[in-house]
Amino acid sequence: MKITFHGAVRTVTGSQYIVEINNYRILLECGLYQGKRQVALERNRVLPFDASKINVMILSHAHIDHSGNIPNLVKSGFQGDILCTFATRDLCATMLRDSAYIQESDIAYVNKKRARKGQPPVEPAYTVADAVASLKNFLAIGYDRAYQITREITVTFKDAGHILGAAIVILDVNENGTSRRLVFTGDLGRPDRPILRDPTPIDHTDILLIESTYGNRVHQPLPEAESELAKVINRTLRRGGKIIIPSFAVGRTQELVYHLNQLKKSSTVPADLPVFVDSPLAIDATTIFRLHPECYDQETSEYLFENGDPFGFPGLEYTRSVESSKAINKLDGPAIIISASGMCEAGRIQHHLKNNIENPKNTILIVGWQAPNTLGRRIVEKTPVVRIFGEEYQLRAQVETINGFSAHADVRELLDWVGNINDPPTHTFVIHGEENQSLSFAKELERRGHKNVVVPQLHQSFTL
């Protein structure tokens, strides 16, 4: 068995890993790299492997840093199946088209600037047509249903508890008469969160690929996060301001809506406070959430049966049209505006920030990890002047951060999950984390008796 790490090592974006078994090539994930614009453009346009030689792809979940370069993969010659859960396939149907639309729009803007400089135009990594064409390769499989890829390789998906449809990938392989198991965590979720089930414990693996996004950090407990959310809202309301929340359209937005519903029902925040979800992608994703009760935990299943829609309440408005989005910015008085993207790099959130960032009455509430070199990270760091659509704006709004809503397991939760494995794996690869997070988590695993713990370098290969 040979494993090559082409992305999301010593960083958290662009997940791409190739597993070769008996000359059969499996691609785990095909995510977009997110970072400095020019670097990201080059890395995403040119795949670091021959797509036509990949036999099958396995996708753990729909987040763009894991799925976002699938259209380019298919465009570049991949002809195999893309295996994932049913919910992941449904989310990708809307997310990949949205990603392509954003790329086309961004490239159109870049090409205008290049034309003024007499430079030739550049192409996006893929188009909306490419995204639609890639959907024919998807093959959905239910949780806990072993699927035979070849005579020697079987895949099984277990619930990762991260976002709707997220899976832990189990590969049971027979290579030259030797049976081994490889477990790839994808992104591990957290126990005792609303809506989704807890991550599934795994009791055995020989080879482990484990994420480390929060490899040396501990999250704020969820009840405290909900309480802090109420405090931020009420403080802002007393100033007469708006709360602007950049949020990932899939997962984070639905969870925020759920918590706001609870806060309004308990009168912790005013019941008549307007709440806007201003993101066509988030609206589509919420519709898909409603279609997949097989992913819900017991509490949400019971709520759905007894009370109806967990993603709707009086005062909540989902806005799809551009006109409706613009009308929000003309609104007088307090409101909560939830809009994509989560790192403020694209989408309608930039318009809401532009219109609200210079008013000290307002609050920008950050509820997710912000990658380096993104607008979201500059806001978290309270950079006095930020650029939006090429123009400079003074950061005068209040900036608040709540990390308790993270969909990633923290270091204690990662270690608890690993603790379910009866015997330490023969090889462990720590991936999907900034370098300091991954190295710290690797040391902790070694301290707990794990052997052959490695934090790979980009494009590094290992033969096991």
C-alpha cells in the first residue's frame, strides 16, 4: 500500500490523498485550496496527479475544501465513480455549482484588471457546466452499508457527526494475502451537538489518517456558546446596531438558526428581532437538511415530529433574490444577518460587511475558524483598515468571536475518539491542521503510545 498526501497537510485546505492498493488508485477527497488568490488559482487549476489514472474517488463530505475541485478532476480525465453518502451527493449538487459560479465571477473581475494592464485573460479551474457534468460520476451509499469496490477492497461509511452526510471512511483491503484496515476520519464532529448524531467510535484500524484542525485547542462548551451568543445579540441591540454573522452555508448556518430558535422560544433574545439568512446556497442547503432525517440525532428527530420545522420560526426570513439582499442593507433598526461565505472571501457577506463595518453600533460576529490571508482572519485580528471589493474600509464595528459552535472536534474530543481504538494503529498520519496544531497533536498521540506517527509534508509518499 502506498499513500501520497497532495493537500491539507500542515494546513487545512485542499484535501487530496491517493491510496494505491494492488496498482488500484483511490483518491480520498478532491478539495479546493484556499489562500492567497494567485497561489490558490494555480494550485486549483493544475492537479498534482494524472486524473485519468485514478480508478475511484471517495468523498467524506461536501465542504468545498474537500469536494470543491471535483469538477476539475472530471474535466481532467477522471472517469470513475465518486463514492459518498446520499446527503453528501445532494449537497454537492448545489455546492459545486455555487463554487463554479463564484470562480467564474472572480475570474471575470481578475480579467478586467488584466485587460487594463494589457495582459491575456486567465481561465477558472472549472465552469458551472463542468460542475454539472461531474455530478454524473457520483454514486451514493448509505451509512453502515459495506460496498465492494474490487474483490480486494471494501469501503464502509460511518457517521462522522461533522456536517450533514459527513462520513468516516473505512477501507478493508486484502493485499498479497494480508488483510488490513485503513480509517480516514475526514472531518470529525463533536459529541452532544444539536441536529446531527455523534461521531461513530471505531474500535480497530491498522492505518489511521486523522484530522487535527483543533489539535491543541479546547472549545468553549456548547451551552456557554449559546449563552454568549445571546449576550452578544443583546449588547448590540442596546446600541441599536445590527449583528453581521459570516457563516458557512452548510452546517454552521443551520446550527445557528437552530440556536436562535431556542433563544427566541425562551425569550432570552427578543421574539420580534428580525433574522435574515441571506445566501441562496444556505437556503438550498437547508432544504437538503430537511430531506435527510436519517442524519438527525434523537432530539432533532423528536422535535421534527412534534413541533415541525427546526429551521424556521417567526421573524426568520430566507432571502434568495439580489433585490431582497439589497433591501436588508436599507433596513432601519436592529437585525441579525447571517450570510455566506464563512471566511468572508466571496458572496453576499462582503456586501453586508461593506455596508456595516464602519458603524460602531454594529457587531461582526465570527463563529468559525478563519484561514490565514482571508478577510475573515483580518477581521478577527482587528486590522484597522480592510479591503472589500478593492476599496478600503475602517473597521469600526465591534468584533466578537465565539468558537463553541465549531463543527470540528477539539483536542480532547479527538483524543476521546482515538481512545475507542483497542490497539494503537501501526501507522498514524496527522493531517488537515495548521502545522502547529498537527505537530502538537502528533506528539500527544506518541505520548499515549502510538507508534509511527507522522505529520506528512505536501506531496510526500509512504509505502506501508
